[in-house]
Amino acid sequence: MPQIRQDFDGQTVICTFEVTPGSAHDVLDLLQAAYAEVISHQPGYISGAIHLNDAQTRICTYSQWGARSDYQAMLRTGEMRQRNRAIHGLVRGFEPVMYEVASVVASPGANT
């Protein structure tokens, strides 16, 4: 389970996929399989999550890695290159962005 902490020293990657309501669940299925069968087994992988918006026009993935190079190595594997070609064939657009956690704000009454 992703834990968002300001002191996180690894790499956070947020990817957004533009989809149509007709393709959203196909892309979701491909992403879920990729995470279960490939991504989660890669060196440096820490955790991830997949989100689908209400209109089924965007999917967002959030993943945490030990280092930027771990994420990049995963993308270069033959298995992920093949899976990404299939995913890209179903989406209107795709944008991976690497982030650093700048701030975390919790509810004053939340247990931390």
C-alpha cells in the first residue's frame, strides 16, 4: 500500500492515461495484470495504486520506487515493452511524470 511521506527518499511516478468509456476497463485490466505479473516483481518496486475517474476518461497510476533507475529499468524489460505497446494502442494519450513529495497535509484529527 502506498505511504505518502515527506521524508520518502525514493522515486514517485504518476502516470495519466486518456481513455474512452469504451476502452477504460480494457486498459484497467491490462494495467492491473502488468502490476500483478511484472511491475510488482521488479527490483526497487515499493508500491502502487491504480485510479479510474468517474467519467471513465482517465486512469492514473501512482507508483513508488527505490530509485529513478529502478523505474527506468522496469520500462526497458522486454515484457513491459510488449505490454506498453498493447496499452498505448488503446489510449488517446499517456504521460508519466516523476515527482518528489514536497509536502503532506493530514487532517488535524487524523492518526499519523
